[in-house]
Amino acid sequence: MSQQLENIEEQLANHKLSQEDYTHIKQILNREPNLVELGIFSAMWSEHCSYKSSKVHLKGFPTKAPWVIQGPGENAGVIDIGGGYAAVFKMESHNHPSFIEPYQGAATGVGGIMRDVFTMGARPVASLNALRFGNILNDDKTSAHQRYLVRGVTEGIGGYGNCMGVPTIGGEVSFDECYNGNILVNAFNLGIAKSDEIFLGRAEGIGNPVMYVGAKTGRDGLGGAVMSSDSFTEESKSLRPTVQVGDPFTEKLLLEACMELFKTDHVVGIQDMGAAGLTSSSFEMAGRTGSGMTMHLDKVPAREENMTPYDFMLSESQERMLLCAKKGSEQAIIDIFEKWDLDAAVIGEVTDTGNMELFWHGEKCAEVPVDPVSEEAPELNRPMSRPVYLDSIANVTINDFGKVSNQDAFEKLIKSMEVVDKSWIYTQYDSMVQTNTIKKGGMLDASVIRVKENGKALAMSADCNVRYCYIDPKGGAAAAVIESGRNVAMSGARPLAITDCLNYGNPENPEVMWQFAQGCLGIKEACAELTTPVIGGNVSLYNETNGISVFPTPSIATVGVNDDQNNVLMSSFQSEGNALYLVGGSMSEFGGSLYMKEICGIVAGTLPEIDYKKELALWDLVIEGNKKHLLECAKDASSGGVAIALAKMSATSGLGCDVEMSVEDERDIFAESMSRAIIEVKPENCEAFEAMLDESFAVEKIGTVGGDSIKVNDVTMSMDILKDNYFNTFKRVIERDL
């Protein structure tokens, strides 16, 4: 065995392994590990790959439904969307890399999530993203750096996605001081495949060849999985070499080569080389079948000189796949990839030993049993404690602060970074390539594509109100599931499943671990009640810098199906003279609200009550009303309440409105009660729509569409000023340094 260990204590520290881990490793191997083996354990037992702090809390997620084809455990989840077709989707984080190097961090996040989808045999057809940044408003160095990060991340997402020819059709962007030291970049991708042609990441069949395909391996991204499993400090910017470097043009070739390969009968299994590169892909493929594997690392295509076995196993170079082929298909596969100007090499074979045996120029350089690496990673039941801050904020209400007129509050809220249009960001993304986009970013709420193959439409939305999660980690996570599903339903689609990206702080902090556990409980509860199972996802911990953790941020992406792609419901006003209804009761509920943050200057209070039956009834009303062609548009009333929802509907449509809604307190036009929607109906359809309502709905006809201003109770603003505030504020802020 080569590369024996020296300076054990230093090596363990460099690999983020404890003495207990080292003792366990020696027990598994019945000897001392060498450097390559230590690197393998370090990567596979990292928080990023093993979920050692989160695994205990992820158990029990609802994962099954009649339409679920593949749940968690593979590269991506799969649901049946009818007509013999399936949607394949997943969301993952690239937070740490994007903070260190925003362009490449975000770009390789997009590339990685696309590979997760097309390695399942699906062609990527739509991307979303969920982005969180710090304060960009001030003239200090912190805000200037945050603006730099926004620009870099946006360019990275657009640069990679546009070159791939995959539309980025929506997402969400929010800003809070808690992300000043740790931005979040969550990437979502969805692909379409025939439901009986799904490929899995499996290596089986003794003697079947193991093949490497794609780009050559370099040293970029070396140690990325371990880096992503640690907190940030002032020195973290020196970690730039651990950030992968992406090439979307190579990935486009890899995509097309894989699509061609999938039409053949040559493939047993295929796996993306993502975090931990060749290590994770090989161990996961063998581990799923109980197989062993031999690999000759000197046969791996290299783009740098003097690379070592350690480099090859731990590199996170992009645009690479590992596949298990049927014996005798080697040359046919090589021919396909060489046709697309990509490397392809036979580097090993499947064995029945249960071990991963690595060779370097004929000499064995590592031998590790596969199963213990995957199955015996530390499973930590970390200490938890309820955060002390919750007691100090629970009873805070807006009445504890001086009153502000509704007009002044509206004029401030409409300029909030959470509210204003982010077209400066999303217009840098190609949203119309592939010509399937029906509803995209800037059109509010869920984004929608058509599926040409079966005549249906897929709606998708990524959501999380982080203020809710801060004041109530369980209820906030449930609310994220609810809002994501509600946005999908507002387009006329039936929500079917979710993928999540659970972004939290340092799990070694008992309060953070409590937040995470509570968030998992909220997701489990909401997904069970709403019948939207979790079919995959990602956990990102250690989102902390210098001891300051981000707010709990469980991003939720929901996908739903609309049976008629020609009947997609919009979220902006459609015609003057139409009636406006508010469905769902409004109460003076301001806990975690945008009003409390922007007007009162605090994130506090208690979360509004969640009523799942009421939520489902709202979904059913909108979906069925849309099927009957009774509705012109529908939009949920969430952040900023009814007033801000109406303002967005007016600004994006260019049509004013005149609204008078019933309130107990005049400020209730900004309240954030759950399970509400504003629905636009033609006058001739009002009677039929009202006939659909029963006593389970609190409903009020609140006004009409039209005019040259927006009027909501005692608030008014001309359309010219409204549109300037809504469409130009973000651009003025983000271009401040240019």
C-alpha cells in the first residue's frame, strides 16, 4: 500500500476526522489506513455526504404515493405525470462554494443538479433557484460585498444554464442580515423521461466493466465535500481551490452523449460524480447492490501532470460520470462518447468481494470494504435545546410599537427588497429556450412549462419564509411546504410531491440542532397532511460564520400537474371590470410578517395557525374553478398581506384596482393570515363561482380591476409610481457600485 500516514494528529485535523473516527476506521480495516483510505473515509463520512448529524431526524419523511416512481436514495426523485411520462427532479445546495467564489460556485451548482437529473435518463427541461443574500442596501463594505455576491451568483447561474440550453423559469430571492456571512444558493432542476426508462446508480453483475466518461480529472474541487462540512471564518476565502470549475459546453456534450447512450441496451447503472467525486460515485453504486469493485486509477483520464491516487479519488472536477456497463459493450460506449469529443475509459470492473480495491500502475494502493464506508458512518444524536431567544420574541406584537399610517407603511413595503421585482436577476437567464415555458419568473408565484409529449403542464415553485422559521422552526417549515404547494395550486395544477434543501447553521450548537429537528417535524406533518411526499432533497449544515448561524431555511420546491396545458391560471390581473374576491379569513396576524420586520424593525411574534383542511379546500377551489374556466387569475396573499399581493398583481399587469376589504384593525391589509388567495372573476362568471363556495370558506367580494391607480382601503398609489417602485428599485440598488 502506498502513501502511508505520517503526523496522524495533523492528518486527522486536515480531514476533519476525530480520534473516535480514526479508531473506528482502524477497526473496519483491521489495520492503519493509508492516506488514500483516510481521504475516502473523510469524504464519505463528511457531513455533506453522510448526513451524520441529520440522518436521525430525516427518518419518517412521507415518501410514498401512487404517483411516486422513485423516492429518496437515488440521484433524483421521480413521479408519474401521465401518458407514459415521468418528471425527475431534485434541489441541492452550493452555499459554501458560492460564498467563496460566486460565479463558479453558482455555476457548478447548476451543473451538478442537472447531472443528477439526466443521470436518471431524463432530459433537463426547467430550472429554479432559491437564493438568500445579506443586506445589500447600505453604503458599507458588507453591503457592497453582498451586491458583488448577487452579481456573481446571477452571472454564474445564467452563464451555465444558458449555455446548457435549459430554461431557468423561476425561483425566489430574499435578503436578510443573517446571511451577511453565509449566502445560500439552492439549485433545482426538473427533467422529463419515459416512466419505464429510468436509470439508477447501481453497479452489479460480476465482471461487468466500470467506465469513466466525460471530462478529464484535475485537482479542482479537491476536498470540496469536507470544506462544505465546516463553518466559515475570516480565513475561508483562502479555500478558493476547493471550489470546482465548471464548463457548460462540456456538460452539454455529456448530456447529449448520455441521451444517446440511454437509447441503447449497454447500461446497467450510471452515477454523477458530484461531491467527493470518484469516491462517492463508486462507493454509492457498489453499496446499493452489495457488490465490490476494482478500479485502476492510472487509467482515469487526467488533465494535470503528477496526479496521485488521492487526487483522483477526491477531485471534484465537473462534467464526469461513472457507469456500469454490460460486458462486451465497452467499445460501443467509447464510440458514443468519442463521437461527442468526450473521454471514455474502462477503469475497472464489478466484483463479488464487497471491497473497493484501488490500483495504481498495477500496485494496490487502497482496499476498503464498501458497506461500512456507507453504512457505518457516524450517526450523531447531537444535543438539542430550545433557543432562548424564542421566549423574548414570542409575545411581541405590532402594538408594542408606534403607529404608522397605512399609506406610509405601504410606500415603504412596496420598496422592500423582498417585494420588488428582481428582473435585473432573472432577465439574465434564458427562460424561453426549448419553447415550453408558459409562466416564468416575474409572472408571480409558480412557474409552468408544457409537456409536449402528453399535453399536460408542470407547475413548480420554490419557497420558504425564513422569518416564520426563525420565530417557529416547526411551523415555519410546515408553512414553507404549504406556500410552495399553494403557489402551484394557484396556477391550476395539483401539487404532487416536493424536494427540499434544508439549510441550517452549526449542528454542534444545540439550539441549531433543535431548530433542524423541529423543521423536519414540520415538513413531515405538512407533507403527510397535504399528500405531497418528499421524493428527494439535500441537507446543508454549518451555514455559520464566526459563530453566527443563518436563520433556519428549509427551502421547499413543489411540483404539480395540470392536465390541460392550455388552461394555466395566471397570477396577474387580466381585464378591467373583473371582480376581485378574497378567499380565506383575514385576522390581525403579524408574527414574522414583512410588516413587523420593515415597519417595526424586528422579527418576532407567533406564527398564524395552520389549518390543513382549510388549505386543501382552497387548493381544490382554485383547481376546480380553473377546470370550469370560471377564474381569470389567482394569487396567494402571503408576505406583505393582501395590500402587497394586490400591488404585485397591479404592477405586473399594468392594471389598477379599487379594493375595500373588511378589517378589525386598519393595518390588517398587511396581515399574513394563512390559506388565503385573491381571485379574479369575470362579472358573468361570478354567480357560478359563488355557487362553488360553502360555509368552509370565509370569502369576501372586495373590489374590481381597473383604473390608473391602486386603491386598498386607505392606501392609494398611481400606477406610474407603483410600477417605478416595483420595477426599478432593485436595479437602482444592485447597480450602485457599477
